[in-house]
Amino acid sequence: MPTASRSPSNNTSTASPRWVLISANLPLALFTAYAIWVAAGGPRPGSGCLVRPLLGWCPGCGLTGDYARILTLSPPDGWYIWIILSAFALNALWSVQKAKRVARGRPVIDAPVAEAD
């Protein structure tokens, strides 16, 4: 008889490869979506960032405007955006590797279990 700890759970697992990919790359997706909105005619590039609508203040770093300029194929004003985008790229590579490890180590629930006689 299976114990409660070995029974499959009906709730969504946060240890699934899909969850790892989504949660690890959500900041990049949100930053990209906001930069696209800025580039498409939202606040002028350089006039605001994602922090201002959420928290009411802006650190004034210019990253959103620089990212919007990159997305419109224009050169950015600063060099700091390249460090931030490199960090996002490294995080994306790390999340893919972690998702692969989770997928390899994850038990297959639908596989038939051999009963011991």
C-alpha cells in the first residue's frame, strides 16, 4: 500500500521544468514588455521606467530608455544596459540547465509501477 508521501499530488508542482523557466525569466519578460511599450509610444524613452508606475519614484538609471532604444535598433545612451542584459542572458541559460536537471530527476507519474509479490 502506498504511503501518503509516495502518492502523486493533485496540486501544481513548483518543481516542474515549466515553472522553473517561467519564474526565472519573468523579470526579463516584464522588462521587455515594458520596454516595447515605451518604444511603441508609451512614455518617451528616458522619461520613465517600470519602477515609477509601481513605486512612485524612478532611480534615474535610464535602463528602460536604453532597452527601448535597442529594441528600435538605435544605439543606447549608456553602457550599463549591456551588463544588465548579459545578466539576464546568463540567468536564462542557468534556468534552462536547471529545468533540464529537474526534468531528468522528476519521476514519471503515469508510468506503471511494478508491484512486488
